[in-house]
Amino acid sequence: MTMSGWTSIHFLVVVGFVLLFLKEANSVSNTVSSMDEGEDPSVREVTNLNLTFRGDYQRARVQAHKKVVVCYVATWATYRKPDEGAFDIDHIEPNLCTHLIYSFAGLDNTTFIMKPLDPWLDQKLQENGGGREWFKRFNDFKAKYPHLKVLLAIGGWNEGSKKYSQMAGNSQNRQVFIQSALDLIQRYGFDGLDLDWEFPADRGGSMDDKRQFTILVQELRHKFDKYGLMLTSAFGPALSTATKGYELRELAGLLDHIHLMCYDYHGAWDRKTGHNAPLYAPKGDGSIAESVDYYLAQGVPPHKLVIGLPFYGRTFIIPDEGQLGDALSSSTGRNASVRAGLFQGAMDKGFQGPYTKEDGFLGYNEICRELTASRGDWTTYWDDVAKVPYMRNGNKWVSFDNPDSIREKVKYITQKKLRGAMIWSIDTDDFRSTCGIKNALLRTVNFALYQNVMPGDDVIPSTPGRGPLRPTAGASGLQISVVLGLIAATVLYFLG
Ligand SMILES: *[C@@H]1O[C@H](CO)[C@@H](O)[C@H](O)[C@H]1NC(C)=O
Ligand SMILES: *[C@@H]1O[C@H](CO)[C@@H](O)[C@H](O)[C@H]1NC(C)=O
Ligand SMILES: *[C@@H]1O[C@H](CO)[C@@H](O)[C@H](O)[C@H]1NC(C)=O
């Protein structure tokens, strides 16, 4: 055989190895089958819906990449019934998170002191010899997992906005609040505070909130810098919320992260089915990409932006034919979009799940259980515009996220060079392995971050006041694989 013949064979071997490697790294692609009438990319029936984690288990951890994975825990999840739905501290896997956020503490509406909302769960109580001490137990993780930061969140939807407005609007109230927050954080060894005021200048707040919120954050930052504490905040994704409530450029300069709550874009309140968290949508309809573009355009640096991923879905009830004067039954005579039920009229209340028992809400653990146990009753779809799945069973309709949509969103996070992912919330992941591997979604987040590691990911400018907080890790697994692959290919090449 001629020299050039051998060279071609060597070349093919090398290419083969490279292709094999790429195939390994990408063993997670999407197979969706179009419906017969399926010119509409938002109506594609999925025949093979992947509900469990697929990838390299060892690389599905925060040490394998350079992004943050901020894990909120809704601590009341411990009370869910029946027990399969109850989330306890032992279900937390600290290697899947860089930050844990304890949700929530509250604000006293007369003294403006930050206080525990569930003292029995949060603290040790002298009376009755009780208390489950979760404040302390969350922070205890750090002894064994030194990469982990634990923050305490204040606020949340149920706390409302009015008392936060009253606190932020008055210098004396702010000082009382800031000192009380510092005391609580230091007493239990938290690494910082996450502000979840939903939302400044909204829901009973005042028009001054926008300015006063910045002043509050300035004063907190000033105080926290003396103790090396982190300061982050959860922000609303709606452009109207952001315009009304936040001086974004200034806030981004003061906060370590902005946790952008990229979910609840649509729900039963729309009286129309729609996606909870679409990655893309026509301009003005609301989507993650639209929110992110807005935040970046307002001067938020990409390395301050952490994108929220919902580990839950939104539920809807599509009325029977005639009920809203709308002909929307699931009859087979209708076209594909009507049968799929996307963007169709719906009741103003959704349905509940067996564990979370909240109208219009289903945890991913409830969704995957339903799809495993009653799979035949549901038709599942993949919207190739929004890059999220949805499913229908008669009048019941659900928008949700699965490993496939999580991978799409993580890819977007890395392409945009954002800081990382935030999860609301890890207590509705498949933490009891009901549908496959434990914590399938959170594992998918980490593995997808590993797969998308890009050169320069670790070059992050430090924040004012304190350096960036991130897990220390050497060369990533991907870099090591690439180097090993090249060495192996070279050796083979010269051996031939
Ligand atoms: C599900 O996973 C299998 C095996 O990894 C893969 O072949 C298939 O393409 C996946 N399907 C979807 C819808 O992602
Ligand atoms: C504070 O909250 C309590 C309990 O929700 C309520 O009864 C009371 O009216 C509130 N006080 C003020 C000053 O808003
Ligand atoms: C299907 O029905 C919907 C709603 O009536 C309509 O908007 C859409 O144009 C129809 N699509 C096709 C392909 O006929």
C-alpha cells in the first residue's frame, strides 16, 4: 500500500476517535417525531420522553465545571404529605450545588427585624426541649463540603411587598433591619443574605421603592463587606417588573449575583395555556431570552446573571366544548394544535398535585411519577420554538421542564457566558428516585454545564467588595478528556 494510503487510514482512525468522543459527549440528543400535520414546530408529539438523567454520573457535579449552581430549598417541603413528597435535609446532595439558599426568613411588620418564619424548624428552642435546627444543620454541610456557600433568603411571594417598602423607605428602619439580618446570619454561620422582595414598587409598595431598594442594597453591601458576607437578590423576569422596581446597573455593581426568576411566564391566571418557562418566544410574549437580553441591555454584566430553572410545571384545565363559548374539546377531528392544546382557552385555576397541593402547580417529582405510572393517559409534546415539553390528558394540560429542556437552557447559559444556573427548587426534583436516577434534573444541570465548559469560563472579574465565590477546581474533566484523547490518537498514529 502506498504511503498516502496508510496516511489516509491513520487519518480515518483519528477522525473515528474524535467522532466517538463527540458521540459520547453528546449521547443526550433529542429524538422527537413530528406529527402527521406537524408543520407547526410547537406541536410535535414526543414518542420517547426522557425522564431520567443520562450522562456520566461522575461528571454530574459542581467540581466538573466552573459555573455556579444556586439551589433554593423551600424548607416547608418537609411537611408535605404523604411521606414520598416530604423533603428532608438528608435529601440534599451538596456536590450538586455551589450555593444552598434557605428559603425563607421573614420581616416583622412593626419592628422591621428579620426573623425566622418557622422557629420550630429553623432553630433550637428552649421551651418544650425542641426545634429541628435547620439553620444550623444547613451550615453544618460546609464542614464536609468546603466548596459550599449557604445563604439565608428573606421574603418570597407570601411575604408581600408592603412591609419591605416601609422598611426600605425609612433610614432608621433600614438600620434596624440590616443589623438584625447581620445578627441572624452570623449567629448561624450563614455566608450571606438573599433578598427576595417580590417586588419593589409593586403589590402594595410605593413608587419610591426603586430608588430606596438601591439605597438598602448599598447600605447592606457596606455593612456586609466588613464581614466578607455575600449579598444576592432574586429578581422578577417580567420587563415591567424590572423597569418599575430596579436600578439595574447600580444594583448589579453591588450584588454578588442577580438570581433571575425565569419562570411563571404563563399560568392559569392567563386563562389560556402557555409555557411556564419558554427559552424563546415571539417578541413581547415573554421568554427567558427576552428577559436576559433586557437585563444585559440595561447594563447587568453577564457574570452577575444567574438563570433560574423551574423544577416544577404549571397546570391548566381546558374547558369542555361550550364552556367559555370556545370550541376546544380534544376530539380527534380537530387539527394538531387544537388537539395538543397549546395556546388554547383555559380555566383560571389549574389542578393540584398529590404532594405540593397547590392550584396550578406540579413538582417535577409529581410530573415524572404521573408520566411513569399513568403514561398511557398522557400525550407529550416538544415545542421546538420554546424548547420545552408539555403534556395533555383530556382536559388536563401541563407545561413543565424535563432533562431535554434543562440541557437547552444550560447550553444557552454557557453561550451567553452567564454566571450559572439557579434552581427553584430542589425539593421538587426526583429526590427519591421515583422515576430513575436520584435528583435527575439537578444532575442534568451539572452534567450539561460540564459538557458545555468553554475556554475562559473561569475568568470572572471579581465583584466590588469581595472576590467571586466559586468552587475551586483544577482542569475540568472535559479538558482532561481532550488532552488524553489527543495523546491516545497521536500514539496510535505513530504506532501504525
Ligand atoms: C432518550 O435517550 C435515549 C438514550 O440515551 C436517546 O437515544 C434518545 O434520543 C432520547 N430521546 C429524547 C427524546 O431525548
Ligand atoms: C402585621 O401583620 C399582622 C399579622 O399578619 C397583622 O395582623 C397586622 O395588622 C400587621 N400590622 C401592620 C402594622 O401592618
Ligand atoms: C388549527 O386550529 C387553530 C385554532 O382553531 C388555527 O389557529 C390553526 O390555524 C389551525 N391550523 C391548521 C394547520 O389548520
